[in-house]
Amino acid sequence: MFDARALLRRMFEAAVCTAAPDRAVPANLPPPPRGRTVVVGAGKAAAAMARAVETSWPKTAPLSGLVVTRYGYGVEGLERIEVVEAAHPVPDAAGLSAAGRILDAVRGLGPDDLVLCLISGGGSALLSQPLPSLTLADKQALNRALLRSGASIHEMNCVRKHLSAVKGGRLALAAAPAKLVTLVISDVPGDDVSVIASGPTVPDPNTQAEARAVLARYRIEVPASVVDILSDPAFETPKPGDPAFAHNEIRLIATPQAALEAAANIAHEAGVTPVILGDSLEGEAREVGKVMAGIARQVALHGQPAPSPCVLISGGETTVTVRGAGRGGRNVEFLLSLAIALNGREGIFALAGDTDGVDGADEVAGELDTPDTLARAALMDIIPRDALDDNDGHSFFAALGDQLITGPTYTNVNDFRAILITQSQGAADRRARRP
């Protein structure tokens, strides 16, 4: 028999490890060019990706560059590529400065040169260079409002791209006519490279009108400077067909789906049937929690879509509309909603965590649900529904000691969710009826 908690943790670890840059980067590197190679990049995995490049790059081939990553996500051992740490998810002056230096580093290169761009989740906030007339304070206020609004990552990055001097394909404009190869670790539903880190090296299919619609949909108030930029066609992002992208190559080197499959293999080896429900689930985290609870009950009662023991695995990026005084966090909100909906049903365990090690703005990857979660909370006079209404899942699970704390993982393939059903009620009833 398996240990449910230990199995869920092993599955999460497998999901993270399969997206590790030292595994994903080397096999996807282009050959050195005739001229220079300049490495740039942004994201929570950027520093680890840069180290993988340095380790694999020929010692005699020219190599230089700069990448920006989240505070605490820098790595040691780099000699030719500089690493800058900056704030995430709300940008700061360090990210602003790094973005400007990255733009300067790729300008003036020729067709014999190579720009190797390393992109992973988190790059949108880290690579922050506002368009003229916008200030860093404007971008910070807008990011905070978007993060609390309940907007999807696609919607948030649609707005961000149209207010940036580097995102939405504008880094590619600066790098032309050099050859541009982008290595991407995906953290968005559907692996849309124009959304990952707000697509600094790919054409932008979104429009200013769509960005204005997002702000209107979520009733986000912005200064006049933002309205002016989103209304001026001169500031529209570069679109498919622009000649600046003629020498552009995108290589998707790690994905949420591959991470889910790695976790499924761990479950299978333990004698548990894995059921992958999808790598791109979206929606309000608390609503997704209710839906997943319904599927888990179907397994427990009827052995569908698979008999127990089985584990329901999913990825993607849910949202949290923060209305209470809590810190939010997609995975804790999902798990708290799931626990309330399951109401202590025996034999169901769950884990949800962000593969980058940070659930929202909190230094906690995620949490664990167990059949006695609500009972233990009751002994501590903690009311689960009040915590959910206050968007305070982090405090709820911290009090129970059920937090999943990994520290920096140096990668990011989005959220990971696993619900383990150890025994169905139907199976138990059948065994009870045997003579």
C-alpha cells in the first residue's frame, strides 16, 4: 500500500524535474554563428537556463549577455552571462533597468550574429520597460489592479504588451537583422508563445482595442497616459508578417503537458491509475475546486472515469478575484474550495502547487488536502468558509501545517493539481457483501 501524502509529493517533484533547464536547454541549443552570440532573457527560470547555456556552449565561441530573474532565483557559476534579480509579480526599478540594458545589448547586431533569448513564466513582470509617457509607478499600479481583478493570464498580458517597449514582439524589432532563437519554457494554458512572458520575440496577434476591452471588462481605472497610448495606432504592437520576424525561430523546450505526463508515470509505477484531465484548465479557482470535487466523488461512488485507486491530474492557470483581506493564491483557493466541497470524504487526498515554488505572491508553492482537513480546522476554531470568503487560504493551511514549501525551483510550467482517490465506496460495499 502507498503513502498518499508521499505519493502526491513525488508526483509534484516529477512534474518540476521534467522541466528543469539543465535537462531541457542543452538539446535545443542552436550552433554557434559566424559572428557574436548575445544571450538575453527573462523569467523565473532565466538564470538556470543561462547556466545551462554556458555549460553547453563551446568554450572558444564568443558568448555574452544578460538575463533577469525573480529575487531569490539567481544561480551561481556563471562567468559570461550576467544575472540580474528583480521583483515579481509587481515590477520594480531593477527590472526596469535590466529591460533597458537588454534592449541596448541586442541593438546594432548584424546578420552573422545570434541573439539567444531565454524566456519562461514571470518574464512579463520582470522585463518591464514602459512606453514613453508611462512611468514605473503607472505600470506597478496597473499590475496590482490586474492581479486582483480575476483577469486571465491571456487578458493581463494583452494589456501589458501594449504598454511595453520590449514585450509584444518589440525585443525582436530591436534585435533585427540578427538571427533570433528563443528557447521557451511554457507556463500558460495552450502554450501560446505570444502570451508567455508577453511574447517579447514573437508577433502579437492582439490589438489595442482588445487591451482597452480588458480594462473595461474588469473596471480597471488607468491614468490618461495609458488611455492615450492604447488609442494611438503609432503604438500598436508588431503583427504577423512583419519582416523583423523573418529570421526568428521559437523552440518550446518544456511544457505543462510533459510535466503532467511525468507525474502520471510516478502514479502508474505506484499502482495508481492516472487520469489527466487537461493541461490548460482555467476559471475562478474556487469554482474549479467545486468541479474537481464532483469528479472525485464520481470516482469514489461509481468508479468513473476510472476505478480507484486513481489520481486526477490537471494543470493550467486558474484565477482569483480578491475581494477579501487575504493574500489570494490560486492553489490554496482551489484546495480550500475542494476541501469544503468534499466535506471530509474518506479516502480522498489532494495536492496543488505552482511549479515555480510560489503560489501567487506568497513564498509557498501550494498545499495538501487530507480527509481530516476540516476536522483539524474545527479543533482549532478555524472556519473554512470564512477563510475562503476572505481569500485567505494561505493562513488556513499554514495553521494546519499543510503547506508545500519548496523554495525556488528555477523553472515554471504553471500550476499542478492532483486528487488521489484511494478507494471507491462502491468497491468497499462490494467487499462488505462478500460471504
